[in-house]
Amino acid sequence: MDNPGSVYDKRLLNLKSCAFLNAYRRKNLKEIIELLKDKQGTDVTTDPSRWNLDNSEYGKIHAIWKEANFNPAAMKWTNYYPEKDFSQEFVNDVAFYLRLSGVHRAWISRVDPGYYAPWHWDVDDNEQEYLKQGEIKRYSIMLGDKTPGHIFMLGEDYLYDCAQGSIFRWYNHNEWHSGINAGMTPKFMFHILGY
């Protein structure tokens, strides 16, 4: 399978909560970032009116953040969705490259400078439906190039200074994670859940 300019990073060999697979180079990731940088997307904040509070898991996360005294003014990230904000073709190509039989959902997240997505697990209202297809497989791809201050924490692992296109396979699709942008440019990541 063609994947020009593959990357090897010895530092990523001893991860505990995920596995570094390679770097995805089949599409121009800079073009995807350029496409999204001026789009509004869907902001995720601490405002509970933006969450499905019928699902009690959202309330648990909100309570944890409140108890920890997180600064709500700095908690914000933006999600972009296929067909609405970027091409489904990109999702399909990544799924093909990862040898997924199907895709439950995919999105691109953006954390702007000075903001963060605090420690949390992703709540998905459709998780029980996904499980009918078997094990949920989750991957994340760093869309930006190595940038000081761009940090993604996944379970016990701190992912930073990663090459553009770095692919990480989560060992647990519900793992606790956080994204931080202490840098000077927006931090973009692609996420995909499939089977």
C-alpha cells in the first residue's frame, strides 16, 4: 500500500495506552488544515446546554471538571465533521489504509492557542449500536507538523513533537485523554472509530 515518506520515531516505541503505527502520508494534510482553518466548526465548551444531558455520562464528566476547579474560560475545542466540513473521501481513505471494515464515526478536532480539552473520556450516545459490529477500534492522526506546545495526553502517554501524519491506535476506545495547546498555532487531529 502506497504511503510515501513513512516515519519512524524510536521515542514512541514504549507507549502504554496506545501504539504508534506509522505516519499517514497518502493525502496532503496541510491542505485539509488550510480548508478548515477559517471554518467555524462545532465548538465544545463547558456549557451544558450543548450536551445531551439525557446521557448521565456527560453529567459525570462535567461534575469531575467542576470538582477539579478547571478554568472554564480556557476549556474549548472545535470539531469538524465529514461531508459537512471536509471530504468523506479522506475518511474513506484513512479507513482503507487502516484496514477497517466500516466506520462508526470520524471527526477532526481543533484546539486553538491557549485552550485545552480537559481530562475526559468520549461519551458516545451510539456506543451500544457500535458494539454490535464487534470491537470498537479507535485511531488518531496528528494533522499538523511538529509544533512546540501541541500536546495530546492519552491514558499514561504524552504525545508531543509528533511528525505530521503520526497514527496512534488506542488500546481502549474509551481511554481518558486531553488535548492542550500551549503553542502559537491551532492544533488539529483526526479521529476515527470503526470495526
